[in-house]
Amino acid sequence: MNKTKKLIAGVSSASVAVMLSGCNDQAQDIPPEPTDTECQDWEWDEDDGVYECDDAGSRYFGHYYHGGSYYKGKSSLLKSSAYKSYKSSSSFKGGGSGFGGSKGFGG
């Protein structure tokens, strides 16, 4: 392997390691999933910093969960004074900083 290929491989490996460690840190910072048995599949919405029910068989399908409350849709969540307060606070866990987020590479 020539020097240029070795350099590129080293830089690529280091970049991936840094990105993955950043993802791990964020995953540890998010709040625990809701324990409600009505939804079996809660997904973390990285942009909005809340959980969304992704269980098609649940009455909460498509609902957002924040601070002990369920919101029927994104517009309902965004109108909530509790969510607005959370979003403007230093404890906000959203923002799309990971892969595929709106503020990721090239965005």
C-alpha cells in the first residue's frame, strides 16, 4: 500500500471512530423510553428530541411523547408550552446532530 492510501485509510478510520463515539455519547444522554404498554415500539426523534410511537397496532401510533404527556401529532407537540420550554432550554436533546439529521453532512 502506498503512503497516500495509508494516510487516507488512517484518517478515515479516525474519523469514523470519532463519529461513532459522538453517537454513543448522545445515545446515553437521551431519556429512557416510555414504559407505556400501549406502544411496543418507541423511536427517538433526533430532530425534535422526543419519542414517537412507531407501533402500527397501537392507539398511540404516530403520537409524540414528552415529559409524561402524549401529543397526537407534531403540530400538537410544537404548540405545547411544555415542549416549547424544553426546546429552548439547555436540557434539549434534539437538533439532528447525528447521521441523517437535517443538520448533518452537507446540510
